Amino acid sequence: MKLGRIAIAAALAAMLAVTGCAAGGSNGGGAFDWPEDGEPGGAGNLVIAGPGTELATIEPGEAGSAGHAAPVLRNVIQSLLTRNTETNEIEPLLATEWEAVDDLTWQFTLRDDVTWHDGTPFNAETAAAALTYMWNPEFPYSGNFVTGNATFSAADEYTLEVKLDEPDSLFPARMTIIGLPSPTQIAEAPDTLTSNLIGTGPYKFVSWTPGTDLKLELNTDYFDAKPGMYDTVDWVFREESQVRAQLVQTGEANLAIDTTPEQCAGAESDTATCVEYTTSGFRFIRPDYYNQEVLGDPRIRQAIAYAVDREGITSAFISPSSTVADNPGPVGMVGFSDDVETYAYDEDKAKELVAEAKADGVNTDLPLTVKYRTDFFPGIDDIAQTVVTNLNAVGLNAQVQAMPDAEGLAEYRQGIEPNSIDTITPDRGNIWIATTSNDLLDFFQPGDTLLSCTGRFSVYCNEDFQAEYEAALPLIGDERQEAFADLWKKFYESEVPILPIGYAVNQLVVGSTTQITPRSDGFLPLDEAVGAHPTDQ
Amino acid sequence: MLIYSLKRLAAAFLVIFLVLTAIFFVTQLLGDPVTLVLGDTATPTQIAAVRARLGLDQPLLQQYWQFLVNAAQGSFGDSFWQQQPALQIVFSRLPATFLLAGVAMLVMVPIGVLLGVIAAYRQGSWIERLVNVLSIVSSSLVNFWVALMLILVFAVTLRWLPTSGYGEPQHLVLPVATLSLLQIGVLAQITRTSVAEQLQSQFVSAARARGLSPVRVMLRYALRNALIPIFTVAAGMLIGLMTGAVITEVVFGWPGIGRLLLQAIQDGDLPLIQATVFVSASILVVLTLLVDLAYVRLNPRVRIQ
């Protein structure tokens, strides 16, 4: 694989040179009509190339939220509400209004012009059936957003009532994540839920051929169907990101997702445009220091924070337009701390901290392994190599290990059973390079997964942090913002539970005959995508 | 001939048994399949239930025996990824692999042999030197680089061919060209050496002395006797292509078993890994058996032995 990567680098270097020579001779360009009137559809077939990793499933929990499936399949399955990623405000989707009747009761007024793709009418009763099924913490991804018990029922034909067993100010935010599959499918054909996605969105699922493609068709009955929308969608899977970008350059595809910044920029031509957009996610370092001699010392964790050249890494391997992150979420997140102290790259300071710990008896020669999941996100191998170099430069003993995706995920959570991190062995010296998103735009999300003692991916368990975190959870509004911001500032500056590196910037190569605006949550809103027709000139 | 064939057949079964044994024990090292099946939200109860369903709560030797019994019945279980019988998924990918390998062989063998024959016939000429240089260059290329360069030139710059994909005849051109460019040089070199050696032999001199035409001397005497090493190399290439041209399939989005195996490994999909390796090994064994039997036809000395 190493040779393969060297070959890729050599090939890319040669290609960039050749592409530079060829750009002027592109046969693309020209004038286009962007239809504004008429019947919905009419733009023909939209071809989307990507992602790098094949879909593991199209079951509703995975499709309705983040992950590889979400950018496209959220156009099939929809949630009650959606997030305006420009303003961070929650907005209507399948529900037009919502309110908290009391601390434990929420009511949602549903649209009356929606039908599931299998013909099942959409109303409070069927929506309740769908959400009752989906409110399950064991489902992939969407299960991460399920906490406590909830009872869904119909107050009237188009009013959905939700009873909770504990107050939850984030409940509307959760309803932007959890998609609603067809209740008829749930009741009559549950075995098909992993292979046939039936939702209410602007596109209907047609077929999925693993390893080849996934096909959708326009739902002409969709309440917001517009002229110029694509009639069909062909989502083709290509592991090689360079090829994905080239598919758009040649006009074989309209969109390419998950390319590197260089490939995206290299695809710029008469026929393709590179669009970069900051996402709600961030790359980070998770030192698995629970019970570990070296990483367990806060001075070593601070040394790591000073030693890692986050600015260089962010600029070189995430995107020149990205910025260093010192918060576990984007600006606008509830709990974002404006005045948290950053750890500026300072090798001398890091060496001092390592030496200080060593003088106090910490065996800093113990091996540390910087681990990552291959192809988890673009540039991850370069980031891991740089982190190792940075750590060794300040006197730590680090090495790098790449792992296949599934094996890496298993080890990432190895020993972290729900509600317990006590099974982690004392000699575990892993430092993970990873990424996560913050779809709820609330400190709760990284808190619940990465920072609390019960977090699904957490190796952090500090009693003081836990107590303050739990005390802040029920708060709402400014109190919640202030409590979480203070909590993060206090423990990031003293403990470095995790080390954010930089905000994720995604690249989208867009063909010249397609108009689409990607969202910061990675979702490609195809109901807003418009296909052009070349004019006669 | 019959005894020879039976012996080779028995050896083939032994190899498949050893491959199955290796598959079983090597895949034990890949990690806990239950974690891979259940993902990151499994409870201990769920883990125990799946462990029992997959028979992983049994002693290792019992699991091994059950694996052999199931394999003999063509069952490797359902793919974790696609929730379908793993062997069925592998078989669904075989036509794409066979098509790519078959067309590549049809292109590379005639061209490689022709270049080698010309080089041997025109020894010392600029044609031989050119063929030598081309052979060394092509056999030194890395297929990843070749694939990306072909895409850049013929798809991105000239717009003559699609960058990747499957289903239309034009989708075959670039992957076949990639595979062929890498192998033609090797074939040409082997052919040149082998034919040149034959051209020095007494029976070729005698044929020339009898006034036979150069073409007839080449085809009937020199090339025919030079076929054994050429056949050996070509058969090796065919086996390599049939068992999965992983990088070429990945770059061009070709849905063959090489790409399938890579995906299965990335996903930790043990049933699919086992089924793919088993099918690849079986193809290798069958082709090797056929090659051995073909030797008997091609080389009378093997028949006598």
C-alpha cells in the first residue's frame, strides 16, 4: 500500500503538470438555460461520484443522518425538522410548527400534503409509528441521538404528541437528525429496511447494487418539487478520489464528493468548479490515557498539545481555508467558548513539560501508537505521520499504525463498553486521529460521546468534569451556553481531554451544468439542485 | 495420461483443502467478527446472541470442522455487508473479472508474441533494440500510475474514452490497456529469448537449407518449439488476472473480485473474505491443472515422463 501511495503521489504530480497544459483546450463551457418555470424535473440524470468508502447499509438510521450515506439518502428519507446551516436555526420540514407544551411534552404540527413513497399517507398516526420504531439507541448513527424514553402518539390527524420521561431541550434538534421510514414497510416488510429505503423526500429509492451504484428517481408528488430538478440520480462508487474528480471534469458525472483539496482545485476547468465549504465537523486527537502511565499525566497531554503543529497540519492536510480548532464543535455551537486559550505550536514548551514529567518518574520512553482508520477522511495518513514526527521531536516515543476501517473502528472502541471504561488496560498507549461532526450544534454531542464517563467513544472520566457536565445538561438558553463554555475552557486548558486539530473543510467538484449549494452538515440538498440545458447558441 | 490427470486432480483437491485451512486460521487473526457485525452499540446480551448464532461459542477445532463441512457444501455464511450468501456475491462478480481478464489476454498475448518474434527475427537491428527498450519500460511501469495517466490522456484531455465504469464496450478499453501495457513487455522478452534460441538450433538451419520460406520456418519450427516458456508465462498472467487485478479494478470502478476482496477486507467482512479467497484459490488450482494438462499436449517429453 505504501508503494501504491508513492505511485499516487508521482502520478498526481505528473498529472497536475499535464492538466495545467491542457486546461486551455477544454471543450466544456458555453451558455446554459437554467429553467425556472414548468413541470417539476426535466434536467435528466444527475451522476454523483463518491464516496471513497462503499456504503455498508442503507438502513434508515444511517441514511437519515451522518456518515457516507447521508449526503444523498437524506433526499429520500426526511426528518420532522431541518437545520438552516447558514443561521444554525431549526426550521420546518415534515412538521410546520412545534412547541413544548410542558417540560415533558412536545407537539409537532405536520404537513398535510405528504405521502410516503409507497403510498402510505403521512399523518400524526403514521409519523408516530415511524418514530416509535426509530427511537432506538441501537440503530446505527441515529441511535446516538436517542436518550431516555419517548412515547409518540397522534393528538389529532396532523398533530404529533411526544411524551418524554425527562426534560430535553434538545428534542427539536434530535428531530432534525432522525429520519422517518415508511410505517407500512416497518410493519409488513421489516427485512427490507436495510436494502430498500422508503421515505417522503424529493427522490425515491430505485435500486442499490453494492460496489456499483445506487439509483434514485424524482418524486414528482413532492411538496416542493421544482422545474429544473433532476429526473433521476445515479450515485456511482469510485474508491479513487482522483478518478471521482476527473469524472466531473470529463462530464461523466455532475458532482464528486470526498476529494482532496489538491484534486478539487486540479479539477477546476471550463467543465468543473471546485467548491470548498466548512462543515460542522472537526478533526481531533484522542489520547487514550485512562489508566495509562505516560498519557495519564496531564503535563504529557499538554506537551502533546504544544508539540503538534496544528496550524501547519490544518493548512497543509485539511485545507488552506480551514482554521485551527480549540472547541469541540463549530462557531454557533451551544457551549462554544470564545475565550479558551489556544495551544500554539511550541516545541520548547513541549520538551520542558516532557522533561518535567520524566524527572518526576514518568517513563516517557514507553511506546505510544498514533492510530487511524485508513481513508477515514482525506489527508488522515499525512496528519498521522506529522503527529508522530512532532511527538518524537519533543522526546516522546511514538510510532504510527494505519488500520482498515472496520478493524480500526473496533479498536477505537475496544474496551469501551457502554457505561464503563474500566476494561482499558494500563499499557494501552494509543493516540487516535479521528473526526466527528456536531449535528446537534450543542456541547452535549461531544460531551455525550467523547468527554463523559459514559461516552460511547470516551476514554475520559474526570469526576469534577462529570459533575459539572451533568449539572449543566438541564440548563437552557444563555445559562446553558455559559455553563458549557466555562466547562470546556476550564478542562481543555488544564486537562486536554481531547485535542481538536482543525475544522473539517469538504470539497465538492461541481459540473458546469449543475447548480447546487452544499451544506455544512455534508447533506447535498437535491431539491435545490438544478440542471441546465445548453442553449442553441 | 489418465493416471497423470488423476494425480494432478488429487493434488488440486489437496491444495484447496490447505487453502481452506489457511483461510480459516488466518481470518481468526482479523479481529472479533461479532464486533464487526454489531457495530459500536452492541450490548453484552446481543454480543452473546450473535456469538452463539455464528457458532463462535464453540471450541476452535469444532468451528474449523464446521467451516470445512459448510465450505464443502458451498456455504460461507452471509456477508456482513450485503446480508446475502457470500459465495453468491462472489459469483456475481466473476463475469466482470473474466471479461476483463479474457479481453486483456486477447490483446496482450498476440501483441507481446508478435513483438518478441520480430525482435528475435531481426536480431541486432534497431527493431530489436526498440522492442527491448519498450519491453523493459513497460515491465517496469506501476499499474496505478499507468491507469491514472491513461485516464488523464484519453479521458480527461482527449475525451475519447470514459474515465471508468462498467457495462459498455468502451469501458473495457482503458483497464485492458493498463493491464496489457504492463504485461506485453514481459511476454515480448520471453518470446524474443525463446525464439532466438530456437532460431540457432540445427533443425531450423536444416529447414532453411531445404528452402522453406522464412515465415514458415518461424511459425512451424522456431515459434512452435518456443511455445512452452511463452505458454508458461501467459498462463501465469491469466491466473493473476482471473484471481483479481485489484488496483486496476479499483481505479476504474470495475466490479470484479479483486475490488470485492479489497472492500471485504476494509469492512472486516469475514464470510466475504473467506468466500472470495476460496473462489480465487479454486480458479488458480483449476487453471494450474489445465495448464499442466496442456503441457502434456505441447511437450512430448512431459508425456513420456
